[in-house]
Amino acid sequence: MPVALGLGLPQMKQYDIGRDVAVVARAAEAIGYESLWVFERVLFPEPATQGLYGVPGLAWPDHYRSVADPLVTLTLAAAATERTRLGTSVLVAPLHVPFQLARSLASLDAASGGRVIAGLGTGWSLDEYAAASVAPYEKRGAVLDELLDVCAAVWGPDPVSYKGELTTIAPSEVGPKPARPLPVYLPANSPRATRRLVDRADGWMPVALGPSQLSEQWQRVREAAAERGRERPIGVCARANARYSAVPLPVRGRKPFHGDVAQIVEDLVAHAATGVPEIMLDLQGTLRDASELVDVATEVYEAARAAGV
């Protein structure tokens, strides 16, 4: 069965968000992409307290200097499409008030006819935490746990009530409800995160950094699920952070999903062979505008399907 393909929506500074999100979303649905995705960056520190992803000395990419709000972007895409699923990859949970985020996701799911996937994570940027978080960085896991609790309460039957460290909900009616059970996807980049994923989430959101690594990670997740007695299946959507080049890149040292269309498709074929059911491509970073994004996304999709992906 072919792997499902998703596409990252335009959020970066070279795009006109009010115009281009709808243009790209409609085109992606027409091309055949089955899902549309957003990510979250709230600021670009100068100088940064830490390197990219917390790696000392690793520079933040220039295209992170302006990133549109993920839920606003996803709402624009929802209004422009009919069938594609709409996912967050990922929302940084501690940058949001849990009750308000739960309500926003429920409203978007109701408005879109049940198409939202809530990909949630804890983030890594100390500067973002200093500016926007609801709790210190050291409590990021606890905040994510509370958000999951609050979502379960808010999305469930009325009356809703909850008492946590950050959130108190007196018995209340809270609506609208999601159009269907709203799936939550989580990362699994530590033993604790893997346990949380297996016990509480509907799916897993890895970053596609190579087929062997993805295959090993997927095996560990499945082993953890078996150990903890999980019976229902775990959805998977692997995120591929692509950097398109009009010409092929040298093979030596080339990172996955960096290169021309043929090289990106070669990586799609290899990652699809791991058995993950869905891969989302974020192509926007190195492209100039929405027209080029649509053209490259079309070429990649058609070549991938021709290659059996």
C-alpha cells in the first residue's frame, strides 16, 4: 500500500501568508497530498541563548526569522480545502495555556469536519520559554502531561471539570466539541517520552533522519507498546525537513531529503521501506515563493508515486 504523503504549509518570511496558504493548500489537495502540516517557532533570538535544537554552536537557520502562527495558518488551510487532514508538527505545548489550546483545537476540528491531528511536543528553545511559556523549562514534561489531561476533559462530555497545577475548570459546558475523537501525536525521543506516547497518544511523530535510524526507532516504539500491553495500533507520520536544490547535491555528506527532486524521491523511497504509513515533506525553507513551492511539490509527488511510494 502506498505511503501517505503530506506537505508543510508556507509559514516563513518569503511567503504572503494571507494569500499563499490558501493557494498552496488548494494546490496540494488537488495534487493528491493527503495531509497539510504546520510547525511552531515564536521568535528568533539575537544572540541565541543556545544553538539550534539545543546543540552548542549550531546556528539557527535564517528562515526561522519569521514564522506565522501555526493555528492561524492551519485555519486558513482548513477554509481552502475539503479533504486533506490538517496537522501540527508540532505545537510546543508549554508555550500555550492548556485550556485555551484545547478549545482552539476542538473548534478547528469542528469547523473542518474532523480533519485535525494534534501533534504536540515540549520544545527545546530556552529563549522561547523565557518569552512565552506557562512554566519553567524544567517542568516541560509535566506541562505536556497536564495539557493531555485538559484536552481529554475539554474534548469529552459535559460537564467538564479539572484540577491541575496550571488549570482549574469548574464543572462547565465547554464547546464546541471536536467532530470526532481528535487524534494526538507525540514524539518518542526519550524513554519517558516513549512511555507517554504508548500510554496516552494515538500516534508518533518522528523526524526522518535516515531510514536505518527511523526503522530502529519504530522498532523501539513497537517493543515499548508490546511491553506496556498496548493493543490499539499506533499511527505514524514522519517529518522530512527537506532542502530543495535545483541541481543534484554531492552524494558524500548529503543529508536525507536535501537535494534535487530525484534525490528527495530517493530518500522518500528509502524511508517508506521502513513501513511507516505517512511521511510529510516540509519543502518551504529554500523556495522563493508559493509558485515555486507548488511546482516543486507537484514534481516531487508525481515522481514519488511513479517510483512506487
